[in-house]
Amino acid sequence: MKQLVIFVTTLDMENVAAIADVFDGAKAASDDYHVEIILTGESGIIATVQAAENGLDVKLMCSIYESMRSAKSSGVKINICERSIEWCNLNNNGLIPEIDGIVSSQYIMERSTPDTYVVYL
């Protein structure tokens, strides 16, 4: 089965539906691909319990987390880049349970292989 890697680099927190669509689309694609979402850059903020502490609306975050859980139930892997944790000053001990792991920049480079479709958002 082919790989699909979705790199989420930025988020428009005013458009929660678009953020949820990333995870919903990944879930739909999981029928045909091994799907992995990697949160990079400022998108890493949604991977931590610090999101609400940083002023993000709790109701909006619940909607995003619901989409994340739904994607994970279909086999989608969700990771966060270690550089995102550093860049956003996040605490990697506060990652939400939907996050499978922390990946390095090297890991990200290795994901771009001929048998992998890569999408940057």
C-alpha cells in the first residue's frame, strides 16, 4: 500500500473546519494509503494540552481533537516534529494522547521517497 504523508505547517485558528478537514481527509484516504500527519511549525500548538492555556478556544479545540481521534481510529498516525516543540516553546510532556510520537527533521526528510505522496499544508 502506498504512503501518504501530510505535513501541516501553519494553521488558521479562525477556520476550525479547515483544520478538522485535514484530519477528516486523512481518515478518508486511509482506505487506500498508509497515512501519516506530521505537525510542524506553528501547527504543533494543537498537539499539546497547552493549546487552551495559550488562549485557543476550548470548544474549538474539542472539535479538532474529535477529528484527530476519528482519524486515528482509522489507522492514521499523527506525529509532531521536535523542531515544532522547540519553536512553539511547548512542553513535550504535555502532548495530547492522540499524538503517536515526536519525530526529527531527519525522519521528515526520510519520508519523502518515490513510493510516498507528500502534501504540505
